Amino acid sequence: MKKLVGLTMIAAVALGSAGLLLGDEANAHGYVESPASRGYQGVLDRNTLGWTEALNKYGNVITNPQSLEAPKGFPAQGPADGRIASANGGLGQIGDYVLDSTGVDRWTKQPAKTGVNTFTWQYTAPHSTSKWHYYITKNGWNPEKPLARENMQLIGEIKHDGSSASNNKSHQVTIPSDHTGYHVVLAVWDVADTPNAFYNVIDLNLTSDGTTPPEEAAPAKPTNLKISAVTTSSLKLTWDTAANASEYNIYRDSKKIGTVSGTQFNDTNLAENTTYSYQVEAVGKTGEVSEKSTAVKGTTQSSAVEDNETPTAPTNLHSMETTATSVDLMWTKSTHFLGVKQYDVYRDGKKITTTTANRFKDTGLKAETTYSYKVKAISLGGNVSEESTAFSVTTKEGSNQQTTWEADKIYNAGDKVFYEGLEYEAKWWTKGNRPDQSDVWKLTSNQVVKWDTNKAYDGGTQVTYQGKTYQAKYWTKGDQPGASSVWEIR
Ligand SMILES: [Cu+2]
């Protein structure tokens, strides 16, 4: 099956991985589900267009809309201009740039109105997160030209507190009222604990919401500030949404320590057995600041306290990259009131390592083999959590690096080599016999080569001779095509 190229091969790969859609693919963490991102629209189109046509239109993203990953730091870093929609072709194992195709009618456009829009993510691995940021094409952009940063403007930033993305799925972003017609929004999810981000473009057909934006009202003072999840070194603040707030400033002992867009904040790196006072203020869209909330006090735990609780079980166990010989495991950190000391990692029921990080690369594995992993957390006091949900993953095919035939090397039956661009398989022990000339080598590349009187051919093999193509009916050697009935003309 070496002849499969181009789209046919992509189709074969895609169909083969159809079962992997639920996110155990390498580097597969999330996508914008609503309004549908370009890649997710491809998934939806599989049902209406069928696989082949959807692959043709969208590329391999239709098997993995959650895999559009590239380095963080947009717009200074991140995918190159012209490669923004495909995140540098960042589909993990198969780079492809189909998503970067351009044209005013190339992509399905989602209807939307200017003004406040809600963008909702679907996370398949909700990593800890620093922020999301949104861009839109500038007025006057050219849909026939590759998407480039200089033609995009920032329209929203959602700051997060470094916790899992799962508590921040929907974002309110304002599309400027002067943007109508076809525009592309770029949504970027900056993961906090890897160097990468996820890049999704959304094709919109914008109509005016018909209203002039209301005068910006002053943000209300945040209320119901509460402290929870207190450990020896951290605590969590939560509060109620304040009217007209676009983000919140957090103060510890009257010093500003952070800004978030949601209504929670994890304060970390605190001293144990210490009391802190917190306040939160709301910030409006134009920067106007509310009164500070009522102060709330919290005291961190003392490590002298008896450890009488088990940590939470690790969650979201997944692979960041799977090769033929390795699986790069990652999971969401466990919590415990005194802290988590370490994690035990199990492969097929056997403990293989202990690690302090929430990541472990298992190496030295066999190709095309399914392994099942579980992780347990251990608290500072030595209490062991429940085990995580098992994560099954199959290593990739063995290296398909080309081994070039060498005259002085011994080959055994089944060994495969390349010679002048074609792949051959040894039928039995051999040394020094050129693959294109000797009987011991069987051509496995699906390609028609010239008939050679010294070679044996199995039934079904095709050759060319004097400009014509022949197929052997059965095993033959030395019978000239055209002169022998073993060869059928094709
Ligand atoms: Cu990950």
C-alpha cells in the first residue's frame, strides 16, 4: 500500500483515527465550538458532505479540531503569517495547511451580529490557563490573501488565574459595530503549563446589531467575597459577578496581586499559618474602577496539623505526544489542604515512577502497542488518593525511516530495504544481491518497473516491457512479456 499519496493517504489516516476523536491524540486540548470554528465546521460537514469531501475541503483537522496548537505569544510569536488558521499546520503528527486556504467563498460563515458575542470552547484536556485573547480582521482586509497579523486587531482578552480552563468556557467579546460582512475572528487559548497555545479561526458573516452601544455604565462594587480551598500555601477567592464589570483587580493586604476576567482567583505561594486580608474591585470596559469590596480575612493551614485527608484523584490524564516508543503523559494537579508531595504513575497496573510534576514521559515502549496508565496523588503527610481514570493509548507505528540496501550487509527473510527509491522485502537470507536484479528481493512498493529476465515475479505483479504494461498470471521467471501466455497485457 505504498502507492497511497496525497488525499488518499490523508483519507486513510483520517478514517483510521476516527475513533480517536475524543481527545487522546497528541496535543489535542480544545477548540471553539460556538460559533463553530473553521476546524469544527469541518467536523460538522463530515455528516453532510461525507468524509472524502470534508477532508478535501478542511484537511485532517476534521478528525481533531482540538489539535491546532502552536507556540504561545501571539502576535509577537505564534504561527507564521499565512499559517495562522492551521496553527503552523500544527496537527501534531500530520502537518497540513488546508485550513490556510483563502477566498471570499472558501469557508462556511457563521451568522453573527456586531456588539457583544459569546465564544464557547470545548476542552478535551482543560489545562491550567493564563488567558484567552481574541482578534478580528481589520476593515478592508482582503479575504483572497493569506491571513496575516498586520491585518488583525485585538478585540478582547480574558485573563485567567492559572487554574484549569474547565471553569471558563464561555467568553464575552465585543465585535466593533463598524465591522460588517465577512470577517475572521482568531481565538487564542494560552496554556499556562506548556509553552503552547491553541489557535482557532472563526469565519463570521456580520450584520449590524442596529443599536448604538450604550453609554458605559460604572461598574458595581463586587459582593459576596469568599475564601475556600485553604491549604498551607494557597487559598481560593470567589465573588459574585458585578454589573458592568469586564475584569476584576484582586488586593491582598491592600496590594494589588492580580487581574482576572472571571469571578475566582487562586492565591498561591503564601506562608503557612498566616492571616491575609483580601478585597476585590471591578473594572469597567472603559477602565472605570468600582469601590473595593468589603475585606475578607483568611488564615493558611499550619503544616503541624495532622494530615487526615486524601488528595483529590488526578484528572484529565492524557498524552501530550505519542511516538512509536514513548508516551508523554500529563494530568491536572490534585489538591490537598496541606499540599501534594508527589504522584505515582502506573502502566498496566505496575508502578513505573514517582514524580513531583504533573507530567511524565514514559519511554522505551513497543510500537503499535496499547498501554493503560493510571496516576495517584500522595499528600505531604503520605495519604494516597484514589487512582485516576485509566488512560489507554496506542503507540505509533514503528519508524518508517528508509533503510537503504547495503551490499555488504546480511538480510533475513522479511527485512525491508529501499533501493533507488523503491522498497523491497527479502524472501530469504541474502547478502550482496542487488534488490532490483535478484530474485531474493520482492518489490513491495506498489510501482510498475521494467521486466527483468533474471527476476522472478509472483502472480499479480505488473511490469513494463517495450512500452507496454503486463501482469503475471502466476509465478514466472525468464518468460518474456508479449511472448509468453503467463503475461497478460493490461
Ligand atoms: Cu496536555
